[in-house]
Amino acid sequence: MSHFEGPAFFGEIWAHDYDGDGTWGADPGEVEFLADLAGNGRALELAIGTGRVGLPLAARGVPVEGIEASEKMVAMLRAKPGGEQIPVTIADMADVPVEGPFRLAYLIFNTLFNLIDVNRQAECLRNVARVLEPGRAFVVECPVSDQRRRDGGRHLEVLEVTEDSATIEVSDFDAATQHSRTQKITFTDAGVRLRPHFEGYTWPDELDQMAAAAGLRLGERYADWHRQPFGPESSAHISVYRPA
């Protein structure tokens, strides 16, 4: 395994940029969606990060626990109000090394894809199924990758140009392995800053197959946290899996 593929790689590289300028919080619809499913039961966030979602969910009265591989991410969570009260296990999320049962488990944004090996993605689903209460929910949010990934190849995008910096993103997609390597590169007078990201992406139907093998069935699928219908043009999916 290269350093690109370690379970803590994303957090160690991106932790200090993850919250941006401090205004990037959870979508209120996201918190409402998860709180409805959790009710008064325990919730487990895989890759809890800096607490962007876990903290507001806990503030709603949901007992939240987390798994996070990056100690830098956890330090940032602990520095926030309420962050010390959330139990966090430092570990690879695919192993789910916690004691259940949980009424809700959730894995959001594109974080499933940080597990580069599809076998580890499948293992993650199996381990989540092990700690869920009967009939309860595992929520997975993933982007639906665009045609560039289906076709493979390389892509360059200009993200920002200012009077003293320029930021571009360079991506290399391998359609055969369903891997993507991305570098976010910022040029300034002080030098060049590289922020790499490596993903193993999975299509929704492939995820459904992995879930079924783990003993989970797809209950609902939406295009966003406000329960808009999922369709061919959707850029993301919110999938709710339940024990079969």
C-alpha cells in the first residue's frame, strides 16, 4: 500500500483545509434527515472528521459516536464546542471496531471512495451490518461520477485565479480500475502547494450489490438531503440501506 492509499491519508493532508473559512457546515436538511432516522437511538458516523455533521446532530440530542483514522481531524473536532463529549475511535473506518448496536450508521460526502480497494468497501458494509439494530438504517452519500470517469483519461480545471495566486486541479481517471488521482495545486510567490486525493469510485448499482452481499437492502435513494427524487441526471445519491 502506498502512502496515497493509507486510511488516514485524506485527513492528514486535508485536515486544515477541511472546514474552509469556517462557514462550511452541515446542510440543515442533512442533519434533519439523519436525526429523523436516529430518533432517540445511538448514531455512528464513519470518518467523523472535524465534526461538521456529528456536532450539530449531537446538539439535536442524538448520542453520536465516531470512527476516524486521522488524528489531525480528531484534534480539530476536539477543539470545537461539544467536541470533547463525542466518543471517537481512532481506526480505519472499514473495520468498524466499535460495540453496537446502533440505530443509525452513516458515511457521507465522498468518503466511501477513500477506501481505494473495493474489497475494503465491501468489508466496511459487512462490518456496519454487524453493529446495526435490526431494521435500522445505514445511510451512504456518494457522488455519481461524471462521464470523464467512465471514459478514463485526464482532466485539468482552473479553480481560482487571484492577484497573488492560482489554483488548478489535475485529475487522472482509470476507467478499468475505477481509480482516480487528483492534485489540487496552488501557485504563489512563496512556492507551490500540493494537495493530492486518491479515490476508488463505485457506481450506485455496484454499491447495491455490495450491500446485498453484506445482508443489507436498499430502502430508499434520493438525489439530495431534501429527498428530491434520484434520476439519471443526479450528481449524487443518498442511499438508505437496512438489514435484509
